[in-house]
Amino acid sequence: MVLIEKLILQGVQMAAVLLLAPLLVGIARKTKARLLRRQGASLFQPYRELLRLLRKTPVIAENASWLFRGAPCLILAFTWLAASLVPTFTTGLVFGRAVDLIAIVALLASARFLLALAGMDIGTSFGGIGSSREMMISTLAEPAMMMIVFTLALIAGSTQLSVISDYIASTSVGLRVSLGLALVALMIVALAENARIPVDNPATHLELTMVHEAMVLEYSGRHLAMIELAAAVKLLLYVSLISCIFVPWGFAQAGDNWEAYVLAEVFYLGKLAISGGLLALFETSIAKMRVFRVPDFLNVALMMSLLATLLLFVSERF
């Protein structure tokens, strides 16, 4: 019975990640519109857009290979699996032993690699520009992410998210400068990885500035729906990752009753609402930077994560 309960909770976790990802995008869009004194679309508009795209037949170029056709499914699968590994409302799931930060980084890197290859597959200039910019961003974002992982591993003694979350939630961790630096660095990496302002503007299609949209410009129909859903799931992944590590409260423990699980899910919805509002507030208060300034922005995350690791290593050694 315990195994069956864990399997059910793992299925609920995977379904919740897939169903709540468009809602997070809708919250961010709605809050941003209200901050700009506009009515804005409904919170459920991303669901309508995905359903409309799923009903359309994709238009595929004649020179498109199997990679262009199969990439959306693989990108969504890798991103969904990575997001399902991050605890949202409970810990101790079936995939608990596989919830490793290095594995999550590897899954996201695989999805990014496939997206860049798909952008270059047809041979359009926009796809090549978007793929090259994506790789430029990843060369700086991934080292910063790995340094954040090393910082958390030095603090908690493990790279498993459940161990890190339980350790930070305990009273023994205290206030650490390294955790603050790692939090800021992770936020910068999340903005860059999700193509948000100031790195990229997801609401524009300007040829000289777009990164993510340039790679998916040739997709349509259900293929585009899977790409857009994968992008929403990736945004939810980083929000869940930040809340799991740095706000590790409100989780239901293994063996609790169903009321505790429902309460934990409601608490998680509150985290999503607050995160979407803060993201919209940040994007309305800052302008998009030039593409050539993006490496400087990511270098800040790399230096902060490196400094967090060095400070923690030196403090424990001496």
C-alpha cells in the first residue's frame, strides 16, 4: 500500500507540473498587464492558446529532417521529467533518489541542445541566429548553475534536493552569505534560461533581439504547442527549484494524510502566485538589455556563484 500511495503521489506531481505551468505564465502576463494599467488577457489564456495550436496541422518545410519533427516531443519529455523531479508539494516520492541537481542540469542541457539543433535544421538565418545566441547564453549559464550546485552540496553534504531542502529548513543552517549569493545567482540564471527580460522578451518577434523565438519561428500547430508547453514547464521548474531550496516550507511529508497533501498543494499554488507576481513586477521595472550586454549580466551570476563556493570552502577549511 505504501508503494501504491507513492506511485499515486508521483503521478499527481507529474500531472500538476504539466497542468500548472500554463497557469504560471498566465499569472505573470495578467499581473504585468495590470501593472501597465491594462486589462490583460485571462489567466487561462495560455490554455486556450495551447488547445488552439493542438487542433492545427503543423506546416513543415520540405527540407526538414526527422530531427525537426521529433525535437518538440523530446524537448517536452526532457523538460517534463526534470520538472517532475523537483518536489512541489511533498517529498519522499518514488523518484526521490533520482532528484539530483546534476541530473536536472543534464536534462535541461539535453533539451537546450535539441532545441538549438532544431533551430538550425531547416537552414534559415533566424534559426541560426537564435541557436548561436542560445549556445552563447548556455556557456555562461551552465557553469554558474554548476557552481550553485557545488555551493549547496558543500552546505548540505549532498546534491539531492530532498536532503538540501530538509537541511536548509532546519534551524542548524542559520543565515549564510553563501546562500544569499547562490539565490541571486540562481535568479539570474533562471531569467536567462527562460528567455525573460532583461535577457530576452518573450512577447516580441524583433529579428535583431529575439533568442528563443528565433529558434521556434518555423514551428506551427501541435509542434509549436509542445515547444510552448515545454517553455512554460521550464519556467515552473525554476520557480519550484527556488522555492524548494530557499523557501523549503509547506511540504507534506511521506505518510501524511490526504488533508496534509491538499494543504501542501494549496501552499504551492500560493508560491506560484507570488513568484508570477514578482516576475511581472521585475519585468515592468527594467528594460531589455542589448544582446552584447547579456554576457556581462551572466558573468555576474558566475562570479557570485563562484564567490559563494569559495567563501563556503574557506570558512569550513579555516
